[in-house]
Amino acid sequence: MSEQFDTLEDVAAKLRESTKKVQILFAHNGTGKTRLSRFFKEAGQNGEQSDTLYFNAFTEDLFHWDNDLENDTTRVLELKESKFFKVFDGEGYDIQSLVRGFLNRYADFMFDIDTSTRKVSFSREVLNGDSTETIENIKVSRGEENIFIWSFFLAVVQLAIDNHEDYDWVKYIYIDDPISSLDDNNVITVASHLAKLIKDSNGKQFIISTHHGLFYNVLFNELKKAEKYLLTKDKRNNKYKLETLKNDTPFYQHIAILKDLYEIAQNGTIYTYHFNLLRNILEKTAAFHGFDKFSDCIKIEEDDTDRIIHARRINILSHGNYSIFEPVEMQEENKEHFKKILENFISEYKFSDALFTQQEGQA
């Protein structure tokens, strides 16, 4: 089932109508996920107070580095003025301990927060012969910085879940793409821990949006009862579509693209840029199986033992300046080559038949 909306404000209103504990949205970059999170928050604004605690790119901007360019010795992460940091004004909890409890799951560096200046310094223990020494005032990597910010946010979320008086206004917790600059292992860990935190909580509603296929996949499978959506934008009329994802098929970006290409091949509306998408899938599959070239994933034809013919066609047709905004339909001969390569690929790598029988039923 899918619904069409004129604006992201309308999408936000739709999400607010839900009584589900969790809603998960997958959307590609450029669709408007960050703006959607802001519209959702603003829809619950009453004066200076909102009913939404949210994490997005603006949350990350509240943390910025002072690299001590003059002396190059004391590097700190400064926290900007924001009611998000009300944790420094409250009583009855130790924010450093709360943050550390989450951070220790992901990282081995240490930190100290000067609550009076709202500056964070980092350190790390390193081996020095048979002993260890502590290196102070380090600048952590971008990925480690993101993990720290995420852990800080989770500490605030925990206070909201516990209905602490400083955060008793929180009804919704909106999380938009918390996994930038993280490797796949950390992505899986972050998603798993988030899912557990949500399952163990009561009284709050969560909305999570992401463009990351692996992050979405973990949440999809961990949070079985969540409402799952695919958010897209039609470039032709600038309208938004929210499609409910009901099946239990693990969702990966390349699977979604493969399903789309199969449907396109069936109805014959094949454009030149679709060869770019097909090549992208072949390259990902080749990397997964340890092959050197995408052509290794092309099924061998009886008259083409070196895969030369199909590989050359993909090379030529995927390197043109083909735009999705000004699509040009393929010539009939190229359509047939496209269909043959795609059908052989699906057959060779044994994708679930359910992916494509569903599409046939919708055609």
C-alpha cells in the first residue's frame, strides 16, 4: 500500500497520526529525510517547547572542535548552547556515567566533560613496552566522534525513557541517520543496541529514518512489529510517496534496485541509465564473491565463453552521460541484451523467487 503527499509537512502529519511504537523509513539521500525530521518536530511545537527529541545532522552540529591551532596541544570538542544540553543543569544523575555506559559498547577511548565550560577532552591508553601510558588531549577520528555524539544522545534518550523531570515533555524520539562515517561492524552494533533500547522502553514513540541499507535491514529484522516505509520523491511532480513494506524480505538497497529492474524489464520501459544500475549491482556482487571484475558475474553463453560480448555492452552502455532526470529509452536491440543479462544474473545467483513473482502479480 502506498500514499502520495504534496509536501514533507504532509508526510510528517501522517507519521504523527500513527499509534505504532516504532516507525522506520528508508529513503535515499536527497529525498528530504533531515527536513522531514525538522517538520515533524515543528508540528509538535508549542511556543519554545516541542514534544520531540530528535537526532539528525543539526544535532551533530551542536558539537564542534577547537583544535588549538595556536599551540596544537589542547584539542577539545565544544558543546554549543542548546536546550539539548539541559542535562548539565539537572540534578540527580551523572551525565558522564550515562554517556560512558553507552560509549563503552563501541569504543576504547576515554573522555572527560568539563560541565562548567561544556568542553570535552579525549584520551587513550596505549602500550609502551610492558606498561601503558595515557595520551591526553587527542583528537579522535570522525567515526569515533560520531560514536561519542551518538552515545551522548542515547544518554539523553534514556533520561527521556525514564521520564526524568527535565525530559518529561518528550513524547516522540525521532532519529535520522545516526551511522555516518561508521564501518559495517559498528553499523550492525549501533542498530542492534538501538533496537534493544526501543524494545525495553515504554511510553515513547520512535521514528527512525535512514538511507543505509544495512542499518535498515538490522532494524527491519529486530523490530518485527514496527511500521516500515519506503519514502520516495517523484522528480516529475515533486510529490512524495510513502510505501508500506509488509513482506519479511530483508531489505537491502541492491535488492530493491534489482526488483525495480526486473519489473522494468517485464514491462519493457527500459531507459539507457538502467544499464548503470545493472552494472552497479554486478560490481557489488563481484566484490561480495571476491571476483576481480563485474564480468565474472555474467553468466557464460555457449557462444561467448569469455563473457566478452555482454561485458563490452555493459561497459559501453553504462559509461554514457545518461541522466535519470532526462531519461532516454533504449533501442530495442539493447533492451533485449539488457533483459538477457538480467535474467541470467537472477537465475545464476538464485535470488528468492518471491521477489519477482510478487512483481509479476502487480504487473
